[in-house]
Amino acid sequence: MSILESLFGKSLYPAKDRHEVERLVDELINIGIKEDYLSEHPGGGYNIQCRHVRTREIGKRLSEIGGLKLMTWSYERVKKKAGKTPASHLEYAWESVGEWLS
């Protein structure tokens, strides 16, 4: 991954998707800070595996736009902005989304 990719993610997705990617990553960061990507119990926005439903939808969309590279870049942004613990929860929440491997 180049320096520009790691800083801005610019070559990871088409320019036409820039605003959507920014919005999705911001939403993902906010979920990590204000809620969590995992729950102890299903329901109320968490699936039967206790994974945040919207987080998985965001992961699927990021995968459609830029594949594993964009998901990895987004994960690193979450780790930087929300912290290591939320990022580790995101790894598990994204299991089996696109090419994501946890």
C-alpha cells in the first residue's frame, strides 16, 4: 500500500465513490465509539451472532466498492480513530464479509 493509499485511500476506490466511502467510514468509526461492533446478546441492531448489522452492511458495501484493500484501509482508520479494542471487535464483526479474514 502506498503512502497516499494509507493516508487517504484515494487509489483504493473510484473518485465517484469518494463521498460515499467517507460517509461509510465515518459511520463505522462512530459505531465503534458510541456503540460497539459486537454485543453480548442478539437483537436491537445485532444479528444472531451478536454482530452489529449496520457494520456488516457497511463492510459489504466497502467490499463492493474497493474489495479487501478498501476494507483493510477502513479497518486501519477505525483503529486509528476509535482505538485498538473497537478495531479488534470490527475484525470479528466483519467475519465472512467479502474477502475479510479475521
